[in-house]
Amino acid sequence: MIRIKNKYHMKLSELKKILSKKGFKISKVQKSNYDKDFKNLVFISLISLFLVTFFFTLPKTVKFTKKMFISPLEIENNSKANFERTISGKELINTSKLDNETNDNNLFDDVIELNEEPSSSVRLSALTLNELFNETKYNLKDIRKNKIVKPVEIGLLPKEMKQIESTKKRKELFIKIVLPLILEENNRIKLDRKRLFSILNKNNNTKKEKTWLKKKLKQYGVVNNDLSTLKIRMDEIPTSLALAQAAKETGWGTSRFALEGNALFGQWTYSENGITPSGADSDSKHKVMRFKVLKASVRAYQRNLNTHSSYREFRKTRAIQRDNNGKLNSLELVQFLHEYAETGTEYTRILKKIIEQNSLTDFDDAKILPSSKRLKSLI
């Protein structure tokens, strides 16, 4: 045996000479082809396994990465606390921005669509309507008592409204025609509001829910995805208040705007399609909106009160009423509609008088009979 101490540093050639003198045969060991092929096979197998595993896990890895590190496109209910403070009358940080801005671009898209739909409405005479209502036992006395309204949809006012000599009968006919339309549109808002709060009570929203929210934000002119503003705007107009305004604006259904253009609320427009008021100044550009059916007029009116900056205090007070006991008080809300007409506070005084003299608050609790399962849930 040959021992080589660590302190010696011997070259390989010298080591070969020494070993040769001792009788050892020195030769270079050749690697076998078998070992080489085996290593190549192992290498290829490992690479293949890596590639298969990589592409198999890639989709899941991408999804996980997006979930963990990329903010999802969700509308979260982060405005709940502010909204609750708002409707309870408490001060908020940046309250001046709440329900303050409006994007007008898509406010009346659904009203325009309703106006463009083919209409099968036929203008019935006052006599025919009264006979129809009598046959179906549709009368205001029962409604005031039972709070149930039949789903009667009349698209056009009868031409004879002016010829009805009895003021009482003219008012009753007008209410019978308009009341179901107001309740139906309020039901649409109720369903939307119910769905809105259901969505906002979730931590995450589905794609369908996000699409719906986006549509409603546009429909109510909400900017910056402000959900507190959407919750304040998406609410009903008290039935008694809507009836009073329709009565005032149309003279209980006798005005030219109502009979020619199905305009129940005298809303202004600057388009060519409107009706020019009689006696308007030559430099006056505004007209009164024209609608194909009465229902479109009701929907436009509700959208107007729910989005226009002139009625911000109206909406704020309505939200407070909702928070207090859930019931809307039209006699309190009416005072915030002074900008609806040029007469200002005198206009609100007249509306209040119409509500009280005609006991219109009797209809605030009225429910229209449902035409679907979804509407049935609101009764």
C-alpha cells in the first residue's frame, strides 16, 4: 500500500511512474455506452415530467395569482357605514359629495326604449272606461278600505275628460287610470331596491350581479360607483305625492299636454319632439315632453325626482324617513319640491292641499295585484 502524506504535492505523471515501478498497470477507464444512454433517458424523462407538470398547473397558478395579487373587479359594500349615518341624520365626512353629481348620459334610456316599443294602446272613451271599471268592480272606495288595486293599465287618457261635468267623477276616473301606473312603477323600484340590498350584503358579487349594478349606476346617473348615492336615489315616490302632482300638472287629466302627449307631470325638454306651450315667448326654447303612453311619463317623472340636483333635499329627507320607520310621509316631502315649478313654495302649498282635500294618503299603502311571482313577494 502506498501512503501519500498531505504535505507532499505530487504531480500525476510522477505518481504514474512510481506505480509503474511497483508493477501496477495504469490505464484510462472508458465509460460504457450503457451508462451514457441511461443518463440521457433520465434527463429526457425529467424534462418531460417538468413540462407536463408546468402546463397542467399553469391555469390554476394564474388564477391563484390573480386572486392573491391582482385586485378583482368587484363592487364592494364599503359604503354601508356612511349610508347608515347619512339616513340617520348624522354628519359624514365629505357629505357634500353624497348625491351631489349626476351623469345625465343614460338617465332616460329605459324611458326612451319604452317610448319606442310598439304600442297596442287604444284610446277608450270615458263611458267605456267607466263601464269596464264597474264590470271589474274596480272602485276607489274598496281600494281605500282594502288597499288592493287591480292591475289595470290604461295607456291613454279619454278625450272627454274636459266634458265630464262632475268634478268628483272626473277626479275619480283620473285616479283610477293613473293609480295603477304609479304603483306599477313603484313596484319596479321596490324590486330593484330589494335586489340592490341583497347584492350589497354579500362580500363578493357574481358577474351577473356586477353587470346589473353597473346598469343601475348608469340608470340613476351615479358617478364614481358611489353606492351610498345609488341607495338614496333608488327609492319610490309616495303614491299620494305622485297623484297630487299629476293632478296639478294636468288639471286632473284635462290639459293639452296630457291629452296630446300623455304628459302627466309637465316635464320640460329641449328636443323637437316636445309640445310647445301656448303663449310661450318667441325666444323660449323649452317644450313639454311628449310620450307614447302614460306609463312612460310616470317613469320619466320618477327618474327626474330621483336624480335631479334640485330634489337632493327631497331624497335626503326620504332616506331619513326610511331609516326612522320605513314609511314615507308625502306631506313632509312635498315641501322639498319648491323648485319643480316657478311658483316655488306656493306650488308645494297647492300640492299639500290637493293631497289633504282628496285624502290621497289613503293610497300610500295600496298594493297592486301581482302579475308575476316576483311582484307577489312585495305584497
